[in-house]
Amino acid sequence: MRESDVPDDLAETLVTEEQITAKIAELAAAIDADYAGKDLLLVAVLKGAFVYMSDLVRALSGQVTVDFMAVSSYGAGTRSSGVVKINKDLDTDITGRHVLIVEDIIDSGLTLSWLLENLRSRGVASIEVAALLRKPDAAKVQVPVKYLGFDIPNAFVVGYGLDYAEKYRNLRSIAVLAPHVYA
Ligand code: IMP
């Protein structure tokens, strides 16, 4: 889906398809260099990270393996309480593995911070984060991100895997959702 397919639903383009492609090539080169000769496992957090995972993995030259997790946050109606439930765990035993968590967006950072500690406690050889987007102004906890795509303003965005009510995940770019859509 392109922005021209849903022009009334979007307020502003934040990252174009071309910008995403160029950034992924840059990040993939850094990841290839850093993990040369190492056995790398990429772990994506569903559902939002599925598009980024799919493009990032194909931009890498080295041999890698992939796995997926699904998590949701508990709590009194808050979107991110920091208390996380695992809906789908990894299929892989990550003891002694080099793990790279692939995330679509870091908002409060609470989900990722919990996930980092959970996976680290399984005895990994190393663990790092590759996040395509980050909202610095929304951070409630600082999460170390080794491979970052773009810092964006604190607005609700859709596209490139990110949804509103499960829609817009198939939009090729990343755009701010028009307020009338969720009003
Ligand atoms: P955090 O725990 O607040 O960092 O939550 C991060 C998760 O919230 C992401 O993985 C997304 O699924 C979701 N999220 C945060 N901001 C947005 C947004 O602007 N659009 C769509 N989903 C978002």
C-alpha cells in the first residue's frame, strides 16, 4: 500500500520508502562487520517488526538464523505497563548465542527493557538491539540501542509493520496517522 491509496488517513510522511531502504543497507553493513565469523540469531518481536525483519535479514551478507516472539503488556488499560506476558516464546535455546533483537519502534522503552532482561537471563553470549524507530521524547526508561534507524517525534505513526487497529501495516512508508482516524 502507498500513501496515495489512503491519502485522507495520513497527516504527514515521516520516513519514505527510499529512506528506509538506504538506512537498512547502512545498518546491515555495520551488523555484518560486527558479527563477522559469529553465529548470529535475529529475534523479532511480533507483529510490528515483521516487515523490518524481512528487509533487514535480506540485506545481510552473513549467515544468520531467525526466531520470533510475541508479547503483550499487562496492566490497567495502559498501553505499556512494563509488565509483559509472553504469548509466543522462542523456539530456539539461546544459551551461548549472539542475539540481536529486531524491534519496529521504541516508545516508552518498557517492553524492550523487560525483554532484554528476560533474554539476557537465559545465558546469552551477547545481546543487542536493532530498532528502526525511536521516540526519544516518550522514553520512560533508557534502552541501549546499538543499531538505530531514525529518531522521530512523539506522534502516533503507522506503516512498515506498524498498525492502528491492525491496519496500515502494509503501508510502504512511515507516516503520522491523521487525528480524525482515531478521534
Ligand atoms: P513501549 O513499551 O512503549 O516502548 O512500546 C512499544 C510498542 O508499542 C511497539 O513495539 C509498538 O507495537 C507500539 N507502538 C508504540 N508507538 C507506536 C506508534 O506510534 N504506532 C504504532 N505502534 C506503536
